Amino acid sequence: MRDLATSAIDTALRLGASYVDVRVMERATQSIQVKNERVEGVSDAESVGMNVRALVRGAWGFASTARLTTHAAERTAALAVRIARASATVAGPPIELAPLPPQHGMYTSPIARDPFAVPLGLKVDLLLRACAAMRAVPGVTVASGQMAFGREHKLFASSEGSEVEQVLYDSGAGIEASAMAEGEVQIRSYPNSYMQVGTQGYEFIEAMDLAGQAPRVGTEAVQLLTAKQCPADHTTTLILDGSQVALQVHESCGHPIELDRVLGMEAGFVGKSFLTLEKVGAFRYGSELVNIVADATTPGGLGTFGWDDEGVPAQRTAIVTQGQFTGYLMSRDTAPVLGLTSNGCVRADGWNRLPMIRMTNVSLLPGVATLADLIADTDEGLYLCTNRSWSIDDRRLNFQFGTEIGWEIKHGKLTNLVKNATYTGITPEFWGSCDAICDSAHWTVWGTPNCGKGEPMQVMRTGHGAAPARFRNVRVGVGRWD
């Protein structure tokens, strides 16, 4: 890896680049899908390659190759320089890089049990047992489960003297039960919709207790068939479970703070942002209880690493402080617009993709309440859990979410089960209505392994720490179906 990086850097500098960086990457993945009592699929894959990013006359050039030879490295570097020269002919302000001292070191995700060393049969058996337990519940028509594992080994080197190496692991799993009656289908998932993923080893999967939770998951799917419909077009108090708060953070907080989106450098797939530059330090994002950070050092978070893909060290940045908007996710070529240095938020989802600003672990910090406190202190409302659907406009302002399950709250107690629940809002108004957040005992770092951005689209792994939270005067039941 080092020899290839050195050859590429030397070639690009010789051909006139003022700055060059190289990433040599190897990623191994394994995925397992089980449905009912059958294995639907098992796949193992490896992807190996390198890329070169060169700056010439204030413009970027990027090229990549799957051939890890000295000749290929030099040819790829030369191509990156040619592309940069061509980019420089297009009118626009020259790119300025924020300063970065040379970085050196090695980082490996702390794991207790290597997921790739665990026998495949043991993993499959766990999923089959969980599916069997869901299917044992009368009324469950389909039970499914999945696991996914990743190991990424990469070297970053730059013409400024940085050289850092990382081995990053991720592990995830989830189960789902479906029940159907009279043309209606209801679904319950655990631990989250799709799956829960973290930068941990197989111990993360074992702690989920998939087989132990399966009977409850199946029972709730069946119960939803005869549950009450969510009240239609009704304003009420809402308590969201931690996983739903995490998705709310991802969509209405994480994407709009990406500075490339704010500057109009990136608009593909999920649009731009309402958080324009004049709002930093002067815009109320939520109530005084709302504190959001971007923290790439969070233990176990799916957005946790040692250095980003520009070689910037992992760090913690205040995004919203006591309700005030205070910061963005930045790169070395966007931070100078604000007179700042990068806070390490650049990643690429593979060796053949250009690094861009991505969420790390964008988290809502815990409060002081317990979930029991929130429910007991709510006279009338809904407690909603586990995302089922989402929609948000391309400036990340107007949104609508649906959840798998909910309960009515009456006089401080959970009462009737509720199905097909939806809620809607406008981002700053919604966060402004937050009047309680559960404490650290309820706080979990949820993983989003399928965040899309860019053209061609890159799928990134992001994390979001969250606990259950309460929001007042929220419209529910809008656009629901009977």
C-alpha cells in the first residue's frame, strides 16, 4: 500500500499538482438473509483498489484503478492531474485547502469477536431460530432475518506528509415479522427497521438477543391487524422512541448541516439545505433542551473512525447548542469559506468514489427524564416506535414520517395499540416543540447503514445517538390510509 501511494504522489507532483492525496482500500463484506425456515442468500465479497485526488491550478482531478501495481498507480495519478487541468479551465473560484498538520498513526475498530471468524453455520442458526420463534406466533405469515458484516482496511497518504492506516469493522442484524389479514399487512421489526449496525464485532449481534425478542415481535405484528387506526389529522403530544428520534435527527438535522449542500456544491439525491451561512450562531433550531453534536469518536458508532478520508483526525463538533444552530459538517475545501479548519467529515464509500462530506455520528444528547416520567407526565398523546416510512423536501424543512407501531397515552398511561401512525412538521418548529428528552440510560447509538448521497450515488454508514423524546402540538394522522 505504501509503495503504491508513494509512486502516485511522486508522479502527480512531478506533473504539476500542488497537492495530491491517495487512498488504497480493501473492503470485505458478508451478508446473510433468512426467510421463514429457509436461507434465502449468503454472499461474501471483496473489493480492492486505489484512488488519487490531485489539485492543479485550484481545481480537483480524481481517478481510480482496481489494479494495484506501480504502473497503474502512476498512470492513475497522471490521469487525475489531466482531469484537474481540464477542470481548471472552467470559471470558478480556485479551491483553497484548510491547513492540516501531517498526520501519522494506526486505528482499528475495537472489537471483542471478529465477525469474519465466527462460523457461518452459527450465524445462520441464530437467524433461523429467531424466524422460527416469530413463525410460532399464530397469525405471522412471513418471518425474516438478516446479518451484514464489513471490514475495511485503508491507507491514506498525502503530499503534505500524512500517512494513516485504518481497519474498520461493522456488524449488523435485524429480524422482521409480517402478518396479513383481509388485504392488510402489518410489520414489526427489531432492533430497528431494516437492521441495527455498529462498529463492533460479533458481540454486538449476540447482545441483541434476536431469538429472545422474536416472540414479542411476532405478537405485535399480529396485534396490529386489529389495532386502532391513528387519529386522523389531529394535533397532539408525541413521544418518539429512540430509534425514531435517530432517524428524525438523520433526515432533518444531519443532511442540512452538510456544508457542501449549503454552498450548492452538492444537491444530488437529497437536495440542498435551509441552513444558509447567515444562520450560524443566529438561528434557533430547537428548544433549549436540544443539543446536537457530530462526534466521530463515539464508541461503537457507525460513523466512528480515527481519521476521515482527507486525513483529518476524528473529533467532536457542536451542531446545535441549547437550541441555537452552531456548526456544520465540513471538508478541507469548504471550511475556509467560514474561516475555519475541517472537522473531519469527509468519506467515500469505496476506492472508486470521490470523497465528500458525510455525516459521522450526529447525535441528540440525552436529557434527564426517564421514559416512565415522560409517559406519566403526558395527559393525552401518542407513543410511536420504529420507522416505517419517511418523506422530506429537498431543503430538509417539511417532513412526514410513519411508524410501525404506537400506543395512545391517556392520563399518564399507555392504553390502546395504534397502527398506521404518521406525523408531520416543519424542522425548526418541530425541534422547538421538544420539551423533554430521556436520560443516558435510555440513549443508544443507532446505525444508518444506507445513507445515500451524490451522483453517482454513494451509500454511507452513519451513526445517531438518541433517546426517547417528547414533542408538543404535533400533527398526526395526515395522509394516513384507512
